[in-house]
Amino acid sequence: MKHLQFFIISKSGYSLLEVTIALALLFFTLAPLSVMIHRNNALIHARQEIIAMCLLEQEIARAKCRSLNILPVQRRVINNAEWIITSEVSGDKLKTVTMVASLFGKERGRSVFYEFTDQ
């Protein structure tokens, strides 16, 4: 009976050893969970950047086929998310075309290309 009283320090609260073990268990379960959440967010962001680059590549091909007759703002819906592609053309003989793909108001991709016209 004497050896059991060594572990029972107080009946009103937890011992320092119990609190330390509880915090260690909490840390070892929350640390991998936070790493998984961070990796998932990074994958989502990378996926959005890839979609933005594909959209911009398509719009560049369309602009070149149409001799730079492009709309200033276009909307596309991909996986129930609305992408907005803004285009700006500047210059006389050397036209500078800037296209920006944004999702939820945040820029996810930007592309600039040049087109020489002899007109």
C-alpha cells in the first residue's frame, strides 16, 4: 500500500507528470496534423497556379489567332470557381500584351508577350 501512495500526490488536481504526458500526447498528435494541413494548402495553391498558366496559354493562342482582337475581361468557370482573365494591349508597332488570371480577387498568374505589327 505504501508504494501506491507514491503516485497519488493530491486528490484535488493533476500532478506535474500527468500534465507533461498529456501535453506531449497533444503535441505529437497536433504536429503531424498541422504539417498535413500546410501541405494540403500548398498543393491547392500550386494547382491554382497551374490552372492559371493553362488559361493564360489558351488566351495567348486565341489572341494571336485573332490578330490581338481580344476582350479586356473574360470569365471562365472551372470546377465551380470563377476565373477572371484581364487583358491589356499597349504600344504601336511593338504591341505589349499583358494578361492576368485571378481567382477570388487574387492574382494567380501573369503573362506578358510581345507582337510586332508592320501596320
